[in-house]
Amino acid sequence: MKTTTHLHLSLLLAAMLSLADFGGCCAIRTPQSGLQGTWALVPANPLPFLSKSEITFDCRGTMTLVMFTFSDGNTLTWHSPSNETTVDGDQVHISVTQDAMGFNFDGTLDSTSTPSQATGKLDLNLNFGNVTLSLQQGNATLVKQ
């Protein structure tokens, strides 16, 4: 009887953990999980026409949204864009492509457990309306919002 009770409790606990993870509670953390939240991507030298760049990650560190806001108020939004995001210790690599545009950021996080920023290099290529923005190996900072 005792063994059956323990088995049932173990199965119930396993099912609850599985449902919690499926429901978005993220019981299983990845190296990218520290990126959870919204981050501003800030070039050291401001780019003409670009007011703000933001990247949002879910609790697993999966990119869910990229937004570029231009000085005229227009916004370019990418939902779950094609990307590669890796974190290895304090090194972060983000590569995004969408509609023949995109960016790469390679940087160093200020913390491996609870990062609030990363400094590094940015390659960016955007075409929006009459605006074309390009940056090659420019200094940039990724700042948690």
C-alpha cells in the first residue's frame, strides 16, 4: 500500500511539473534563460532615423519579438523571427534574419547568473520604406529593460 501511494504521488508530481513547464512556468532552465525579458539594443554611435531597438525573450531565452522604432514614429516589428541565440558562460551571440534584413550581436554579459547588460559588436542591415540602415562591427550595448 505504501509503495502504491508513493508511486501515485511520484506520478502526480511528475505530471504537475510537466504541465507547469508546458504552461510557461519554465521549470527547465537553459543557458539562454538569463536573457528572459526585454532588452534595448543600443549602438554606441546613434544611427540616423533609428530611435529604439528592442529584443524580447521568453523564460527559456527564446526570442519572441524584435522591434525597431524610427524617428518618424513608424515601427518595424518581427514576431518570433528566424534567429540563433546562444549563451556560453558570459559570451552571448544573437543572429537574426527576417525578410533579407537582420542583425548580429556578439558580446560579453556583465553576469552569468543575472545579467543586466552586454557590451559587444553589432552588424545591422535594415530597409524600411525609404530608410536603409547599415552598421558593420559597431560598438553596441544590450541593456535589460
